[in-house]
Amino acid sequence: MQNYGICSCISHFFCVSLRTFCAQDMKLSIITINRNNAAGLRKTMESVFAQTYRDFEYIVVDGASTDESVEVIREYDSINHSSVHPLTFTWLSEPDTGIYNAMNKGIRMSKGEYSLLLNSGDCLAENDVVKSILPKLHTDGVIQGGMYLYEKKPECLDYGNGMTEMSFFDVIGGDFLHQADFVKKDVYEQYGYYDESYRIAGDTAFFLKVLGFYDVSFRCEQIPISFFEGGGLASGKDEKMKALQLQEVQRMKNEILGPRLAKVCAEDCRKVRLFDTLHAHKWSRKLLTALFCLTNWIYRKG
């Protein structure tokens, strides 16, 4: 029995070492950031460690929590070490300067070709999410799946703006779901990480920059990826945070677009997005085309 135990430990050691050595060839890194949300963190980690496909990297970045968060991390770390098929799991707990500082730490630590940012409280939608999405992670810089909202009906699945061809106004609308977005690490390295001077709108600014201006390739996959907990800084429930979000979005537009273009977007965004929605339907597209032809004919006659 003693020899068997030693052999098992040696086998486990080499298994973990091999996984760590091969982590540089990982296709996917899932990153969770957390600060004093032990209950939400437990929920998130449970959904990640329950994945049937184990060949991915998991990173938890904790912001020096003062609740039981570190105990939860250590608990799952211990469970992972005793698992027959352990994940490549890394974690740290230290002070940070905000959400985007923690996200950037995790991205820089990651070894996966793509990364998914899954905040504490958010969960993977099914135990087969990684198995389903992994074959789809190729070529494109940003790949978006679907996201359920906890606070709405369970069947309410949001695919952001990936259902139709994406326009500039889709990007500036800020409907990209980082809890369901897989971003190539090359994109961060080439165009920059999240702007840490933002408290809420850093992810919106990032996607506007890389998709709206640098034309990074984008693809939508009809695969449910996550449950979004809601209730965070950007949920809109806190009036002060809501005001800050509006302020940061306006700042983002002024800095990235410039005041003149930001004003044009503010005036025309709703009109263009309505046009895009109507244009996506065959019957309304024909109607719009007929109206444009009639308008042009009238102006020519005038």
C-alpha cells in the first residue's frame, strides 16, 4: 500500500508537471477576477472545475480580499491537486488598483492563445462549454458566444451584436459581452490591454478600439457560454455608478473618436442601428430600397 501511494504521488507529480510544461501550447485560458465575493467566486470556480474537457488553463486573480475568498481558492486548489485529471490552475491574491488592473494581470499571466474573462459570480452555462467552443477558437481575433442573464428568464439568451454583420455603430453601442468573448492574446499584445484609468467602461473602450478602428476580425458562434450575474458596477442599479458609466462612455467617445465624430454618433447612432435592424429582414429591406428609389426620383424631378 505504501509503495502504491508513492507511485501515485510520483505519477500525479509528473502529470501536473507535464501539463504545466505544455501550458504554453494551451488554446484557452479562463480568467476570473475577484474582490470580497467569496460566494460568487465559489459559484464561478465550481462551474469551471466541472468542465468535462480539462485541457485549458484557469487563472484566479484576487484583489487581497478580506472575506473568505482566499479560503475558497485554496479549497479548490486542493481539490484540483487530488484530481485524476487536474486543470492547469494558477492563482494570486494581492492588492490591485481596480477591475481592469486585475484583468490585465490575468491576461499577462495567461499562456492560452485565447482568453475568456469570467468575473466572480458569473458561471459557465454548461459543463461542456469548453468542449463545445474549443474547436471554434481559430483565426479570428475576437469570437463571441451567447450569455444568459441571471435576472431575466432562463431562456433569455443574448448574443450581443454578433447575430448580423457588424457595423461601427454596433461597436460603439457597447453591447459586447466580455463574459462570452474569446479574445486572442495577440490582439492585446498588438493593440494594448484594458485602459486602467477607467472604472466601468474599460472593456467598451477596448472593443471600440480593436474592432471599430483596427478592424480586428470578429465572428459570432451560436453557443451559450456563460451566465452573467449582474448587480456589478456597470449594472445600472446604483445611480452614482450609472452616472459614472455615462461620464466614462462620453469620455471614451471624445478621446477615441474626437468631439466632432462623437457628436455625429450621438445624433445618428439610433437611426443607423434602427436601419441596420430593419435591413436585416428581407421584407423591410425591399421596402427601404423602394422608399430610397422613390425619394431619389422625387428629388431629381424637383
